[in-house]
Amino acid sequence: MSREPLSGAPQTSGATAAIPGQARTAARTAACPGNLLALFNDAPGPAAEAALLACCGSRRWAHRVAAHRPYPTVEALLAAADEAAYDLSRADLDEALGDETAPVLPPGTPSSAHTALRHAHDAYLARFGHAYIVCLDADRPEEHLDRVLGGIRSRLNNEAEEERVVSAEELRRLTRTRLARLVGENDGSTGRSRPSVPV
């Protein structure tokens, strides 16, 4: 699946409220943040969809969000993205979840935590068939490790349909923060206040 940036916008690491392995590279430009929404609005359809696929791996979601351009404000774009995310079919959600990657803990994390996460994630993948995803925009950085490890262990106890609902909501929140980064939104309410590393 293509992950090319918007035309004329180089890719750089973007801050998202995800653990590092679930951050995405977002389209950026040296222009001031206010111009990024205009750049997105004016991009050719395929370039806009490719940039959106870096935020959520559902092609139908990306096509729908791109097709409703131009957006007058970042808030309007995020609202449209949320609406499209809530409307994902089962197949669309499977496609998006299948595009997510396993968590990668930040440098300096004890090896025991890496081992614990690897074993827990293997069990999660075997049980649910897709990577464990979590959005950390409501958590302080010092809480991330416990939130990730505690969260995956807790969610392993979910029934399959219950976990789909939880995963869909986590994906929607991650998508929102990635999209906010794409258009240079700096409002803390969009969950962009914490750094992470792109996959």
C-alpha cells in the first residue's frame, strides 16, 4: 500500500500519541502549519489518498476523506475523518487493523519489558489476528510503559467481538492524531503533544 507524501511535502518524523511502533510518517512541509491544510486540500486525489493511508490503512476511508475536500478547517477535516471511521465496514476495519504494526517500546526500556511485550503480543496476535494498538494521548509519558503492558494483558481477556470494538476505537483515535499531524495541527486536544518515532 503506497505511503507517499503529498506532492511537494517531504516526509519527516511526526509526533503522534501512539507508542513508537504505531506512529506513522506524516506528510510535512517547511511552510507554516496553516498552509498544510491548503496543501492537503489542493493535492491531486491519488496523492491525498496516499497521505491519508499513512493515517489509516483502509482504502475506503482514505478515498472518502479525500473525496470530501476541501475542508475549511482542521476541525472539519477531523470530524469527517471520525465519521468515516465510525462507518467502516467489517472488511474495511479488517484492512485497517491488518495494516497496523506491533508496538515498539522506546529506547532505554528494560529488556525484560521488551520480552514481556513480545510474548504478550504473540499471544494477542494469535488470539485476535491483528496487531495490538493503543492510543496514549490521554497518558503522561511516564505512564506509557505500564499502559501498554497492562493494556495488552487486560485486553487478551476480551472476547473477539469486544476486542474489535476496543481496537476500532483505538484506531479511530490514532487516526485522528496522525491526521492532525499531517496537516500540522498543534492543538493539544488533537493528541499531538508527545513525540514518537515513525515506522
